Amino acid sequence: MAMVQRRILRRAVEEAKAKLNFNRNRTLFPCSSFSTVTSSSSAAAAASGGAPRQLPVFDYQPKPYNGPSADEILEKRKKFLGPSLFYYYQKPLNIVEGKMQYLFDESGRRYLDAIAGVVTVSCGHCHPDVLNAIMEQSKLLQHATTIYLHHAIADFAEALASKMPGNLKVVYFVNSGSEANELAMLMARLYTGNLGMISLRNAYHGGSSSTIGLTALNTWKYPIPEGEIHHVVNPDPFRGVFGSDATRYAKDVQDHIDYGTSGKVAGFIAETIQGAGGAVELAPGYLKQVYDIVHKAGGVCIADEVQTGFGRTGSHYWGFETQGVIPDIVTMAKGIGNGLPLGAVVTTPEIANVMAQKIQFNTFGGNPVCSAGGLAVLRVLDKEKRQAHCADVGSHLIGRLRSLQDRHDIIGDVRGRGLMVGVELVTDRKEKTPAKAETAILFEKMRELGVLLGKGGLHGNVFRIKPPMCFTKDDADFLVDALDYAISKL
């Protein structure tokens, strides 16, 4: 049965490709006349079955590529890399160059990057200021660890702490979001003397042997012991059992503490907008109520800002600020380094002190090169006013997507803030049946049209639109017009 379904899906994808009759050269170096097409006229063209407009003009010529082909790389990957690795698209892309919000394949074809290396490229691919900081530091000193003094880690920590509210002033540098969340969980347990951790269903907090327990999507979990970790009902306004009623969701947390624990917990962790779970924004007011419940139970509250931090939501610098709370511990990664392997945990001096009872050391955390690059990222985001930019462009993007929702029944929900957006596809709006096969077809179509999206949600039926933060309104219009055209060809 599974083989038959795969054949049907493959045939549907090939038929969709044939219908598109896409001329791949049109998106490579489009002429300026196409960049002036208005949103309304291009949308009308898409609705009438005409070809969508071209990628916005971009004054950049990729370098000629003389390396191995996609087929050769795939063969090596299958032979030498782990079989758990997956790739997007039936014929995976060989991406060889990036510049700001665009990526280039081996043939020089340009794509609009709407997923930013899985929400990692914040400033833009190969941003000159970030590159310069990395290269200049690399010429002087690449690595020494914290057993010696170096100004880069101290300067970066000071700049990062200045972005935090309240008494969140002590910084620990690590190399990834999984590491950051693992350290945060360790801090919570040591500080409170309790073991039990609470996270949300549909959450993603990492794939290490410890953080896999905090994650609550079966597609990312191996059957191993998870320890004292429990998952409460997700306050999902679209699919949640209580709609947008934050109080009823918060009561579920209280019930879990009353009936499922000793009455004491170590901590609670949540993303404000769930990333891998499909850009689900928590019900308004939820965190304020839950933080109060958790504190009364002796626990600390952790905000996972791996994807929502650094102004991506537009309305606020940190995702947790949208809920009007100040966490006890904040974790971050991805956008903090614009592609560098960098993460951080920020907490209060009181909680940080608990780590001093033993040696806590991270060989690569806060190394000079990553610290110099991370500081450059913070400065670029400030200098280019990317938070305000995300608010402006994100509002435009979400508005256009919601207009598209009015015309296409397959779009069940458009949600998010700034440039952290999700589009959930359904076959039945009333039943909210996940449009899994249709999403797979549209995913391929969007690639053919020059747009690289992400996918998320338990059923893989949510398009994740989380581009580099230099993404423009013209880019947003191109993306929406391409999606309009692709859906019209289903």
C-alpha cells in the first residue's frame, strides 16, 4: 500500500511539473521590467492561469561552479553519511552559493530562500559585516578556550546581556540550540532541587539524548528513556481543544502538577511560536498564567528563543515579550550566529551560581571567531533596523497570505508574526484534515517556481516561511504570487 501511495504521489508531482511548463532561465537574471509588476496584476495573472512574475531584480552574479554534481554528492552522502539524514525535494538541490536572501544552485539558478537554513540566517547569506568580523578574527586567533582571557567573548556577552530584560545578565555560550536547552534543563534541576520538567505537546527543543525528552513530536523522537519530563496540552488557537482560551490551557498545567507530580517541579520550557511544530503561536496570555503556576510549584521558567529571538517576530526583540513575561532562563541559537555554530543560555546571577559547585566547561563555546561573528550579527541587526523591517514586511506578507486564504479553501490557517509565519493546508476546513499529499505537490511546485520553503507540523502540512530578515516586500509578493499560481494548478 505504501509503495502504491508513493507511486501515485510521484505521478501527481510529475504531472504538476508538466503543467507548470516552467522556463528555468526566467528566474536566473530577470529583466527589470518584471520587477515593476504590481501585486494585484501579478496575482490576477496567477489566478487566470498565466505565468507568475519573475524573481525580483538582484544585482549579483554568482561565481562559476566547477565542483562535483548533485548526483555525485548524493552518492557520496549515501555512502559516507548517516542514513538518518534527509533532504528536501525528489531531486535534491546542490546549493553552492548564497547572497542575502537568495541561494544559487550548481547551474547558477537563483532561488528565494524562505526558510533561511532552517531559521538560522538572520542578517542574510554572506553578509559582508559578519564575514569581515569572522575573517579578521580568524587571522589573529581562532581558538584558545576560556582558560585564557580574550576580549571577544566578554564583548559579545556584554552586548547580548544588554538586550535582555530584568536581571537576565549572566551568559553561557554553547554551540547549538540542543546544547543550550540541555544546559538550561540542568540549571533548572540543580537550582530547584527538583527533577520534573514540563514542556508542551508539539514542541521541539532539540535532538540530543536529553532534549529529545522535551521535544513532543513523534517524528523527532527515538524510543529511549526520557526521564522526568511531561508534556501538557498545547495552547494552539487553531487546533487546540480549548481554542484561544489561555485560562483553560493553564489549568491543564495546574492539574498536571496536582495529579502527576509531587507538587514540585524543576521547570517549564516553551517556544513562544513553535518552530518545527508549524509556526504555532501560543494562545494570548498563556505564559503569564503558567509562569505563575510553575513558580508556585517551586520551578523556573525557560523561554526557548532559538527561532523567535533577535527581532524576527517584528513586534518584539524576544518572542517571550509578546506574552508579557520575563523568564528565569532564556536559550538561543540559530539566528544568533547567522550560520555560525553558536548558541547561548542567559540567566540570573542567582541561578548561575548553582553551576559553580562543579567545573562547567565548554571547549568551543564562545570561541573568538564565533564571538566576533555573533557580536557582528547583533550590530548588523541594530544598524539595519531588522526588527522594524520584520514588522513591516511581515505585516505585508501575512496580509497577502490571508487574502490568498480567502480565495483558496486549501489554506486552513495563516499565522505568525513578523517573518515567523506558517501556512497550514487542509483538505476540509471544518474538519481541519491535513492536506499531506497536496502539501508535498505544492512544495515541489514552489521549488520549480524558484521559492524554497520549509515544512513543519506533525503531518508535514504547514509551510514554514521564515526567511533571512533582509527579505523584502517584493520578495513577499513574489512568494505569494507563486503560491497562488501553484495552488491554482492543483
